[in-house]
Amino acid sequence: MSPADLIPLLLLAVVFFLLIIRPMRARQKQYTELRQMQDALQPGARVMISSGIHGTVQSLADETIDLEVAPGVVITVARAAVAEVIDPQA
């Protein structure tokens, strides 16, 4: 087998890496950062859940949070539903 015969195989490996492996690593990193943010939640934090509802964290459990969405209105949602922490300075 000559070196010229290996070029298509090498190109296929590079394309596989660029189209499959790299995006998978980026998604894994994004998921890890999201989980760290969800694990670091504290009462009083303003958050937005994945459905777009904004509220203030009232209390935390292992898998759920109590979220005040209006004065006196508290809902319980899965911790995994928190999409982002809202910066109070914004």
C-alpha cells in the first residue's frame, strides 16, 4: 500500500473528526457549564427557566426549586429547567 492510497482514508478521518467528534465535545462542555450553574443556585437568585418564565429562587431541594414568579405566587420546577441566571445589573 503506497502513501497515496492512505490519503483518502486520512481525509475521511479528518472529516469524521470535524463533523462528529468536535461538535460532540462542544455540546458536552456546554452541558457541563449548565449543570454547574444549576448546582450553584442560591435563594434570592433571579433566574429564567427553559419555558421563558422569570422568577426568584425561594428555596432549593435536590432536584427541584421553588420559584416566586409574582408576589405571593410560588411554583415548584425541576432544577434542570433553569436555563440561565439573570444578572441583576442588567
